Amino acid sequence: MTRIASRIARLGLAGSVMLSMAMPAVSATRPDQPVQAWPAMAGVPVEVLLERAQTLPLSEMAAGDQPYCAADAEIHQTLEHDFAEAPVAGTGPAAIGQDATELWASDQMGTWTLVAPRADGTSCIIASGIGYDAGRDVEVYFHTAGLR
């Protein structure tokens, strides 16, 4: 039971961090909003997080501060339910192989998230931001996060 409670607490913490970062977008979503990004771990560049994502433990087993890593279904459900985000067409490992990242975004909230999928059916959130607009080239979000 303690393990489940710990998992729920970690999910709640991850969700509250992402929500607090998204709050400016909720109150000020507009087409001309500048794109801004934050790494999932303060002080660590997104490029480094992407490299480390393949070897990070799942968040329920993490010993310290790290990006949120969990089963793909859990990551997807959190992004869809809590942030109204969905995968952006034309991104993901097949489309952008060298970076192996997926862009999830919300037209409704103006938020976006970079997810690093792993071969074992899990993923890690490596960056998030505000200023999403479906009319912008997707490369803007990767570039703003520090990839490519």
C-alpha cells in the first residue's frame, strides 16, 4: 500500500509542477505568445536529459530528483487528462529519429511537453513549456527546448 501511496504522491507532485508552469499559459494564452521552455530537471540542459532518459529509473523507484519517468500509458494519460495535451502529428521517434522525442501539446491551454520514449514501453518527460500554437513549425519547440 505504501508503494501505491508513494506513486500517487509522485504523480501529484509531477502534475502540480507542470500545472504551476502552465498557469501563465492558462491566463494568457494568445496566438502571439512567445514560446518558452523549461527542462524537467532544474539546471540540467534538455539535451543531457534526453541522453540520460534511457537509463533513468522509473519515478516510483527513483532515489532523488529526476525527470518524471513512467509507463507510456501513465505518461499519456497524465498529459491528456491533466493538461489536455495530445501527440503532435509529424513528431516522435519515427519522424525525428535522431532525437527520439515526442511533442505533446494543447491548443486549449497553450502548453507543450517533450517526451522521450524508451524501448521498454516507458517514457520520461524531459521538458515542458508554454506558447504552443498549432500554426507554428514544430521545430520551434524542439529548438526552444535546446534540441536540434
